[in-house]
Amino acid sequence: MIYKKLLILVEGPDDENIFNEIVKPKLKKKYHVVEVRRHSELSKTERRNLFKWIRKECFNYFYIVDMNDEECIPAKKQKILARFNYINEEKIIVIRKEIEGWYRAGYDEERARKWKIKPIIDTNSLTKEQFNRLIPPHFTYRLPFMWEILKHFQIETAKKKNISFNYFFEKHDC
């Protein structure tokens, strides 16, 4: 049996939280080791060394980025490849539009009504700023709100509301 290892490289702490809490448990069915690490804080040298280590240790990896203001997924991937030519294009996963769309996609409308949040069918274009405006007043700031979402996160609901979430889960058999 081959010992399978996966490294998920994410941009920031919000990405790290959702991948650790929602994605990682699903991927542990396919991999012996699943690690989630941030790549946005690495220097160019640290990033290059990390990829040398990934190849040496035979890790599979995903390089997660938000689409942000890029016009399309291929353009975002080309931008990444132009900066980091050692990243495999197939390993780049682009989140539409930002990770906050995945968070909002994962809670159902019953909970949204309870929190007095407007219903939403499609979270593909949700920005960080729009997400922040959804935070109910009884949450003092965004982190407790995001953790509450993760506690009640519904994967099947998220698949219906966010294209990139659904794509990730379907492509990787989560």
C-alpha cells in the first residue's frame, strides 16, 4: 500500500479554518496525512524551498487562491504561474470569488432566518466586505460568526450554492 500525503496550501487564516474543519476530514479518507498550511506569508525563497520539499517528500498538494478581482479562472492561474513557475497548473484551485462565499454557502436558510440574514441562492460573487455586512449584531466580530458557521456547516447545501466549492468536492471525491 502506498503511503499517501497531501499538503493544502491556503492564503490566510479563514481559508485555513474552513479547510481544517470541513475539507480535511473528508480528504483523510483518501490520504494518510493531510496538512493545511498558509502560503501567502512565505517569502519567494521560502515558497521555492517548500516546493522542493514537497517534491522530495512526494507530497500531493493543492495550491488554493481566491479569484478576487481577476476576470476568469484561467487568467488567475496564469498570473500564479507567471510568478511561481514551479507550481503545477492542475494543482491550483481557484475559489470564486473569495473564501467567504464558501462560508456563506455552508449554512442553510433556516439558520439564516434565525440570524436575520437575507436568503441567498448563489455565493459565487460574495466578497469579504459583503460577508462582513451579513454578520448578525449578536456576534461581536467576524471570527465567532465564522466558527459558528463551521459548527453547523452543511456540505450539500454549500455544493448547491457555490460552484468552486462543488467543483472541489466533486473533483476530489470528498
